[in-house]
Amino acid sequence: MTGKPDISVPEGYFQELREKLEAIPARGAARPAFVKRVAPYLAYAASLAVLAVTGNFILRQTAAPAEEDTGWDYISSLAQSRDPAGLGEELGETYSLTGEDIYQYLVEGNLSLEQLETLRYEEDY
Amino acid sequence: MSELEQVFNGIVQDYSERLYWHVRRMTGTHEDADDLLQDIFLKIWTALPTFRGEAQIYTWVWRIATNETLNWLRREKVRAALRFSSVDAEMERRIQADPFFNGTEAQRKLMTAVAKLPDKQRQVFVMRWWDELSYEEMAQITGTSVGALKASYHIAQEKLRLNLSDGAVSK
């Protein structure tokens, strides 16, 4: 083994490391380019998913009165609303989706941290 | 081989070993250092076409390496939080288990104590104590003033002094 007084590396490591690193140009930067291509689609899919979850939440919140008496008319009127923002206001809530919201959603989703970090730091350099 | 590839290979030849030791001190283990170093050089390769030569290549390469290392430390904190664990405990465990650590117990304690410093203090300490960079070089790399770096190093030393019971640690 070779190394510093207190830490070491496997024998021949630096030669292997240089060979691995010098192979990077041949491999190309395929992963970042791929992520860059799919990033807008991911953001779009995430915003649609947020809207779907929000809509589902609203319907679930209003489902209980619907089973009783006048609830059905209320849900029916909500369903006819074409503007999602107006729908939120009608329920006393406002939704303004930001990039951070989408990022948080992705954090809670199934994307790996590496993918998230690549998305977040891709524009750093 | 393109001109860009030649420049990149030159960077690999000139900096890979020195950056490895820096990253190794920051991450604590050989395995993590090896993984992170490949990410750093991938980033260097990706960013190389945008290198304008306003900074020295030395400063530019080190800046990418230090930024990526800080990003890695942040990710480690998130990973530890997701496991309901503390990153300090995680780092300590890894340093203890690193098969490529062959120093004394005092040196192991120092590495463990350094791993508990706040990220930027840790970076300053590693660059000065182990990498032996001058404050002027560190200032160029980090974009921080020499005075601020000296203060940061001094605070880091004081924290380590408090943390290490015997206080006698050699390189």
C-alpha cells in the first residue's frame, strides 16, 4: 500500500485512477445530457401530479358532506369549474406552484438523490 | 485525440493524486473519495469547454473539486436525515471501519474530530493542515479573503483542541 503517514490507498491505485479518469472523455457526458433533455418533462409531469394530488385531496375533503344531503350539488359545481386557481379560492385555499414546490415534490418522489442533485446543480458550471 | 482531451488528460496527470488526498480527508474513506473524485473529473470534463482562462487552471480545478466536495457533504447530511441518523455518527463509523486507515489512535481521533467541524471550517482546516496550501491559494480557490480564512482556521483549531482530550496530535 502507498499513501500518507496515517492513510493509504491500494497498491497501484493512482495508476488505475488515472486510467479511469482519462476514459471519461470517451464515455462522454451522456448522463448529464440525458438529464438535461428529460428535465422539462420531469417538471411538467411533477406539476401534473401535484395538480392531480391536490384535486384528489379536495374531492376527498368534500366527499363526506356529499353522502349526506346537499353535498352532491356542491361537488357538481366544483367539477364544472374550469379554472384550478378559482377552484382553490372557492375552497378558501390558493395554490401557486413554484420551482421549489416541484423540487420538494421530486424529493418526496422516487427520484434518487443523485438525479435530484444533477437537476439542481446542472447549471452551476 | 482532440485538443480538449489532451488538456483534460493533462489535468488528470497533474491534479488527480493531490485532489484525491484532499477529497479523502474531506470524505473520510477511500471508497467515498474514489467515487467522488470520478464525479469531480466528470464535472471538470463537462465544464472544460467553458473554461475561459480568466482564472489559472489550478484555481479553476480546485474550485470545482472543493464545491463538489461541499455538495457531497450536503447530500450526506440529507441521506443521514432520511435514515433518521446523524451525519457525524455516520462519518465516525466510516472512519473507524476504513481499511485504508493505518495511523495512530490520535490521528484517527483527529480525523473524526475534523469530520465534526462545520463544512466550511473543515474545508479550510483540511486545505491548510493536510494539503498545506497557502492562505493566498486558498483565497483564490474559495473566493474568501485571507483574513476570513485565517479566522476560520483559528476557530477550527480551537474547536479541535477542545474536542481532543490529549491535545497532542501529529501529522
